[in-house]
Amino acid sequence: MPLRMTGHGRSSTRRSVRLLLAARTARSVAQGVLAVDFALYLRSLHWSGAAIGSVLAGGLLFAVAVTISAGIASDRVGRKRFLLGYDAVYVLACIAAVATTQPTILGAAAIIGAFGRGANGAAGPFGAIERAWLTQGLDPGTRSQVIALNTTLGFLGMALGAACAILPGLMAAATPAADAYRPIFAIALAAALLSLACIALAEDRHVALVQSADVPAERAVRHKENRNLRMLALANFLQGTGIGLTGPLVSYWFALRFGIGPRHIAPLIATGFLLAAISSHLTTPLSRRYGLMQVIVVLRLAALTLLFAFPFAPNLATAIGIFLLRNTLNRATNGPRSAITASLVRNQRLGLAGIVSSVSRQVPRSVGPVVAGAMFDSGMLVAPFVVGAMFQAGYLWLYRRSFHSQDPLRPVRESTRDPQHEAVPS
């Protein structure tokens, strides 16, 4: 299918990629510091646990709604204006949080900015739009490398932000509890301004799709892409359910099981993101040699084994070790999974793919913490992890079965042996 591209050539593409990577890094610093400290800040303002949970859930539902409304539009009109809007609104949300503690304003800022929900530097509900912009005009091999680097830089920024989140603990002795948290919003604001500047300087070389005169051929391509999206939605539903049961309340589980407090949280999370950045970087050469799917399956199988073992850890040191290793292995697959998702449809439909991927994962993910919390309150400290691991196992089986043949870095000798292998047009 013929494509018509606008822009100034390859050098402009490289410059835009560098700017988008810089924006991702800066944005992840802002997300990292707030992911650790925002809920603790609200607690210092005497917000109830239910109110804190409602704000976090509201941010998730807001993101889903915006994702649905913006994803398809970005495929038609380009991506830059959405990213500019997101980072501008995030800046305003940080300014509001710096300026006031008034519950209505602070709550609205938190919902719009998704405070307290680290997304590895992704542009919130516009994460898929950002990825479509980042990868447009790149061949599959280069696309996989850029996505891997983007993921690694996001983890590094999250680690830096999480490390900065220790500042309130250092200031608490000389500063009223709530005031000790105010510097985190200044850090988030500075990082968000830097991200906004990078987005403003980047060029969106939007690809305009020229409709094929061969209607049957176009229908065949769309039929395959739509099937890919249906299978992706089903797989992500399983994954989102598993994550919801095992991820959001893990710090609460640590408090119930071993009695550790907030001063342990920032170093633990920062270490986890730093290890994830290292492992994410190492997956790039492995993916080139063995293929993206092989790396995903091996690493997530190992992580799945650790998830089953985690709730049975006999002491705090063992639990922390399992937690860090499991998160490192899981997060190392973020780049390869994003690269496979980007190959399931043409670039002009990545906004739609983003809607499917995000909504199918986030909706069940929002329900999981409610179920896990009820189990924990009933004294069931093992069951959420076992059930969650079963959902994760189902996800991994279905994901490999559905997309193994569409791995853009699949070893050539393997793909030539597989008569069912066919490439998705780009």
C-alpha cells in the first residue's frame, strides 16, 4: 500500500527521535518522585485511605476515557498536539499542587496528572500516541532498538525520581510533615517543563495513508490487523487482572507481613527501577540474536516462578530479593513487548492499537486492588499472588500463541521454516 510522508528527511527523523527520548527521560523523573511520595503526602494532609484510593482510581478512569477519545484521532491528524497538550496540562497540575493544599483543586490536579501512578515516563493516556510518533518512518530493526532505548531511559528516570523521593524523610525532623513533601512537586514541575520543551522542538512527520484501489487487498490487511487487536485485547485483559492482584498493594503486603514503613519504600523502588533499566538495556542484543518473543517468554517464565514463590518468603530479606528480581525480569520485557505491539498494525493505526492495549489492560487492573485488599483484610496474604500468577501464566501462553509468528526480529532461519509466517505490511 503506497504511503505519502511529510517532513524533511532522515536527519529530521533522527533529531525528533532524540528529542522524544529526552522528553521521556524528563517525564519519568517527575512520575518517579510522585509515584513514591504522593500518597504519603496526602496521608500527611490527613486524607483517609478511601479518599486516596478514590483519587488514584479516578486518575486511572480519566486516562482510559481520554485514551479512547484521542487514540483514533491521532491516527488522522498527527501526534504532536496531543503530547504538547498532555505535558502542558501536567505542568499546570504540578503548579496547582505547589500552590495549594485545597482538597478539590489538589484532587483534580492529581486525577488529571495521574499523580502517584508511575508509568515509566509514558505520556499517560497518550502513551500509545507517543510511541507511534517515536517509531514512525523507522524500519523494524531500528524501531525495536529505539523502543528498547526509550524503555531503558524511562526506567532510569523513574529510578532518579524515586531516589529524590527520599527528600521528605530527610527534611521531616525540621519541617512540618506536609511541608516536607512540597519539594517533590518542584522537582516534578522542573522535569515536566523540560519534557514540554523537548516535545515543542520535535517534528511530527505524520504519515498520510493513501487508500489502495485494491479494496479486497485492503480488507484482507485490515482483517488481519483487527484479529491481532482482538487477541491483544484478550491477552492484555489476563495480564491486567494479574497485575491488579499482585502489583498496586505490594507495599501494603510488606507492611502487613513484615511491618516495614515508608522510609524503606523510596530506596526499594529506586533500586527496582535502576535494575530494570540495566536489564532492559541488556535485552536489546538478546532480542537481535534470539528474537523478541523468545526473550519475552524466557524472562517472564522466570518472573512467573518468582511470583509464585514471593508470598511464601520466610523473611524480609528473601522477600525483597524475590521482589526486586521478579520486577527486574518483568520490566525487562517492556521494550520487546512494545516492539511486537508496534508490528501488529500499520503505523497509521497505532493510535487504535493504543486504545485496545491500554483499555483492555487498565480496566481489569483497576478492579484487582479491590479484590486483593479484601483478601488481605481477611488475612489471606498468599491467595492474591497465586491467583494473579495464574492469570499471568494464561497471558503468557496466549501472547506467545497469538504473536510468535509476527515477531519482527524472529530469526530468519526459523521464519523460513514456518509456512504460516507472514509479515504485517508497514
